[in-house]
Amino acid sequence: MPVKYDIEIPERVIKALGLRESEVSETLKKELSVYFFEKKLLSFGQARQFSGLSVWDFLEFLRERKIPLHYDLAEYEEDLETIRELS
């Protein structure tokens, strides 16, 4: 079940990022999902789900940022558990 958190982001930061207000949430979710995946804090499946992207779009997003896939047995089992929970 999703949990919603409110954070305050200075307007100058949003402007520096070149984002419109309507793009902030989606962009931050994608960028954070990639960051957490790269740092091995989230599995591929968790990061992809957090990003809101399809599997193929998330793979492309990682490729564009030159972030290698790291996917081991533990992550596979974790993703299977996530799938079971979502079913």
C-alpha cells in the first residue's frame, strides 16, 4: 500500500532542475528509484515499481544513465515475493 510523504523543495531548486510543477513528482520518483537501485538499496523490481515505469522503460532509463544491472539470486527471490504480494 502506497504511503504519501510531503517534502518541501525550494523553488530555486526546481527552477535549477528545469522542471515544471507538473513534472516534479514523476521526475523525482524516477531519479530516486535509479539512485536507490544503483546504491543497491532497492532491487530492480522494487526500483522499477517505485519509478512507475514499465520494465522495458526502466531498463532504458538505466541504460541512458549508464547504470549496470546487478541482479542476484537474493534479489530474484525478493522480486518473486513482491510479485506474490501484488497478486
